[in-house]
Amino acid sequence: MLQKSGCAYIFNASTGNRQAELLPTDPFHGASFGGALDIRGDMLVVGSPFDQPNGEATKGAGSVYVFAASTTGEPTQILKG
């Protein structure tokens, strides 16, 4: 993993045990993946405010990753925008 690309963790609210570690599918140095989070129903939205989509140095671009919750394993990334 690239340094400072970031990650996010999912914890069990009852036990406090870590259930999953979310990583960007395309890590970028300094992207700050996990810099913002939101949960809506069974979807988790993870912000990556300093990501540079397609490796282009676009000032202030950033990215959002959408994950679908899973009761049987790791959440699945379904979208990056």
C-alpha cells in the first residue's frame, strides 16, 4: 500500500471487534482515503479528498468510493466516482 493513501475500518458495534478493513482499489499517495464517511442503509460511502482520478493532477478533484455491505464477508466496492 502506498504511504498515506488511507484506509477505513468497520467495527462491530456490540463487541468492538474489527470486522473489515477497506482499502482503495487504486491507492494514490496522499489521497486520504477514509477522510470522510457516510452510511446509508446497506451502503458505505468513503471519501478520498486528495485522490487524483486517472493519476491526473487535477486540483481539488478527490474521489468517492461506494461499498455494499455484506453479512457474509468483506463489503464490496461497487462504484468510484
